[in-house]
Amino acid sequence: MIWRFCSFILCLLLGGVGGWLYAEALGALVSVVFASVLWVGLDLVRGLRVLRWLRKGDVASTPKIGGLWDEVANRTRRLVRLRDQQTQEVQSRLDDFLEAIHESPNGVVLLDNQGHIEWCNQTAAAHFGFDVERDLMQHIGNLVRDPVFAAYYANPQQAHDVVMPGSQHSPSRPVRLSVHLHAYGTGRRLLLSRDVTAVEQADAMRRDFVANVSHEIRTPLTVLAGFVETLQNLPLDDDERHRYLTLMATQSHRMQSLVSDLLTLSRLEGSPLPGAHEWVRMPRLLAQCEADARALSVLLADPPHPLHFDMGPDCEVAGIHAELLSAMSNLLNNAIRYTPAGRPVSVRWQALPSGRYEFSVQDCGAGIASEHIPRLTERFYRVDRSRSRETGGTGLGLAIVKHVVQRHGGELRIQSTVGKGSTFAMELPANRVRLLGDTSPRVLQTDSRLQQRG
Ligand code: ADP
């Protein structure tokens, strides 16, 4: 500023001295006036250049002007750059924030005070069937027409969530959303949505399970209570008494089996996956299954079923002995229970061309219609309810088999033809099986992998 003032004074002095030398006092006066007009004119031109530069908005390069205007331009450029940087930082933080909300598993919709959609994330768009761009500023009531939501939206006092069908809901594939409206700012509302389909299904399954267990236990209990009352109140001869006690024993055995299967299932769900530290000898396991199956067949069938056992390769399986025995016995027991007396049942342990191993049980029973097959492993699902009960079935056997096979990394395959019979096969991965005496690197490598999974 001082330099600017000095340059102005210097300009006047030079003009004044020049004018004095040329025409004394009058010359000095005219020259001073001329010099000051010239100085102001030049200054104005520089100011105009700065103004033109600012209007162009090209802050990347500053015009070469000199003097105070140069500093004005430089400082303006630095200020603008600083603001740009700050704006970019804020923008990038906002982008990160929006990206995080976009990726959220919950839907988020911002509504203005009229109920128009100001913004929504991808999840909300999928939940309600919005188009993220096209539906902006549309009224929420025009897009979400479910009566449950309409009633909820119309009554802002409601503090609780409501559950409504999602946009992709269909009777065969239900989609249920939990929706919450939250007021904020001046009359704005935040609409949050959460997919609760799985939670609702789990709840329904739990309710069904409890109802099924109660029903399964209540039936034998009612029978038992009836017999107890009869024994208490009626004078019975020894034969009748013996008959009643036998029937009571059958019912208590039925309850015992049910509780035992329930405990097995709960153990399977709660225990860690089987690792590779325990190796089960297949010949011993198969011999145990065979002995149990022959005993059951003698008990249930006259004549007993001819049982064919193909013991296959002599090997060991990485897994839990009790679980494998339970799964294999369940398949064998079913074959015996659902096959008429005297008809053959074949059991086979074999290596498959894929390198996997398979334990299969083939019977010549009544077979199962194809529509039942996908549901057989559901708890308490029975095709032939009375046959299952008569032979002491709990409806949990195949659920246990499926769990065991999955825990050992395998799969359960069911093939059946009505009137001809069924084949139930447990397929186990190659890395869970080793031929006896085989300590090749392939098995040792998979050992550590199995241990990690376990
Ligand atoms: P359950 O204790 O009733 O046998 P499971 O879970 O073992 O229960 O089997 C479910 C249903 O599958 C059975 O009730 C039966 O209807 C059918 N099923 C199972 N194995 C066979 C089989 N080998 N032949 C025909 N039906 C079978």
C-alpha cells in the first residue's frame, strides 16, 4: 500500500518537476493533473484485467499485472484453491458416507416435509421397487401403496415398526419388510426398512417345531395316562394287566426315542464340525450297522429281510464315529421298516469314479412319490404316518442323516420309484477317506485343511 502511495506521489512529483521546467507554475499544475489522470487510468486498466480474469474463473493461472493488483489476483487464486480443496474434501466425505449408506443391508429413504422422496439407497429401491433416479421427488404414497404402510404413514404418532410385503413378494417366495418412519428436522421423515423374511421364517419354524414336539409327546402321554387310570380303577386279570403294561412300555419307548432323537439333533447343531483327528474304521462301522439291522429285521419282519452287505474298499473316514453310526443306522432302519418282510435290502460302501465315496442302502419297499422327496429331511415330515408310528419312527431320522452328512462335507441323495423301492446314498468327499495304510501326501495335505474347518 505504501509502495502504491509512493508511486502515485512520485508520478505527481515527476509530472510537476517536468511541467515546472517546461512552463513554470502553470506547466507544473497541468502536468500534475495529467500525471494523476494517467496513474489512475493505468491502475483502472490493471483492475479491469483482474476483473476479467475473475469473470473467466480460470484460477489455474494468474495474469501478469504487477503491483498491488498482482497481489490481489494471487491472494484471490490461493483463497479459491483453498476453498476448492475444502469443498473436495467435504464432497469426498459425503460420497464415502453415501456409499456406506448405499451398501447398508437396510433401506434408507429421505422424505421432505411433503412426503416426497429426496434420496434413497439401493437397498430401499430394491425393497420398495423404486427407481433411484426416476422416482426422486415422487410422493411416497404414490409408490408404496400397501394398506398397512398407508395406515402407518397417515398416523405419524405410531412409534413402532410395521411389517409389510416387499415389492418382490409372491406367495411362493414371500418377502417381508419391517418398516420404521422416524421424524427429523422440520417435518422431514426418515423411512427405514429391513428384510425380516428369514427372521419370520425362523420364527414360524420354531413355532411349528414346538407344536410338533408337543403333539408327538402328548399322544403317547395321553395313551399312558389312560392305561394308568384303567390299571388304577379297574380290577383286571393277569393277562389284561400284562397286555396293558406291554402297551404302556411301547408308548414310553416311543417317547424315549423321540427325546433321544431331539437330543441328537440339538447336539449336532451345537457341536463344532468334525475335524480330521478322529479316523473311523469303515469295516468295523459297517459290521456294527449289519448286526443292528439283522436284529431289527428279526424283530419286525417274518421272514426277516435278506440283507446283502458289500463292504467295498477297506478304509477309514475322518469324522465322528457316533454320528456316522447314527446316520448309517437310520438309513438301514428305514429300509427295514418300510420294506415288506422277506424282500431284500442291499448295503454298499464304494469308491465313485469322481473320487468320492458312497454309503448306499437300497430297498425293495413301497417307494416314495417324487413330490415328497425334497421334503423328507424336514423334521417330522412323514409320507406314511401310520407305518412310521407302528414301527417306532420319530419323523426325525432323515433330518439327523442330512445334518451328519453335511457336517462331514458330503451330501444325501435320494432316488425312489413308487412300487419298486428306494435308494438312500450318503456321499462323502475324497479328502475325508483314506485307504487303510495309505499315508500319501494327498491325505496329509487335506488333513490340515479339515482340521481348520473343524
Ligand atoms: P421316520 O421316523 O418316520 O421313519 P424319517 O425321517 O426317518 O422318519 O423318514 C421320513 C419319512 O420318509 C418316513 O416317515 C417315511 O414316510 C419316508 N421314508 C424314509 N425312508 C423310507 C424308505 N426306505 N422307504 C419308503 N419311505 C421311506
